[in-house]
Amino acid sequence: ERAARAGDLVVISPWQAGITFARYYRGEVPWVTLPPIEDHTIHRYDLVKQRMLSPDPLAPLYAAIGEALRSGHRGWLVGSLHFVPRGQVPAALPRPGGTTGWSDDFYSPAWPVHAGYFIQTRAVRWEIVTIAADQPVNPLENLPLLVVEGWAPRS
């Protein structure tokens, strides 16, 4: 809340952490979950299913991150993103219902890999932000924080 500025974007991963974030966050900077869902009052698996069915479920997230970075602002990534080794590309996401069924168990770990790949191929720099806590924090709510800056268009 203190470091983010107008034009920045906060991304919460996994999407379930958006429920807690919505409860405590009082900042002005907009935020979105990974994948983007519109309601964070309860666990909305129906909205997650809609993202699973989408041909490009992370497109709104990529557009929002890209807009912030291209305009000189920062992205604040709360939670887990996974970066692939240099030269590798994440596997394509299959349509649900086949071998993956309708569970988000396959998609929840894959979405942070795809978002991480987007960040590592588009952002100019990123760093881990450490936050000192003077009291115990629930491990489920003690998520890592990464700040990303700059825009490197793909060639």
C-alpha cells in the first residue's frame, strides 16, 4: 500500500489468495488475480471454470501487466510465479474435460508458469521485496512479493 503508485498493478497468485487480499488491502492501486476472476468474496470455482474454458485465459492479465509496464509503472506480484529455464517455453494448456478433467488441479500450477514466462520475456527487471513482520503471519497468507519494471517488446 505504501510503495505502489497510481498506474501500478498488483497481481495475486494463486487466485484463492485474492479473497484474503480483498479483505485486508486498502490501497488505491488496482489488483487482479491469476487467473483473472471478477468476484473475490468467496471461492468462485464457477469463474475459474470459465477461465479454464477460455481459449486464452490469461489474456486480460497480460494486457493489464503490459499496460502498466509500457507506461513506466510497476507490477507487484504477490504469491507464486514460476520461471522456466532460459530457452524453454511453457507447455500449452489443454482444454478441460479430457485427460485433465474439470479440476483446476492441473491449471492452478500451470497458470503461474505461463504468467512467469510472460514476465521473464517482457519485463526488463524484477526483484524480490522483503517485508519485515513484527508478529507471526499465517504461512498460507505469508506470500512472496516481487516487483517488476520496464517493458521489453518481443522481437
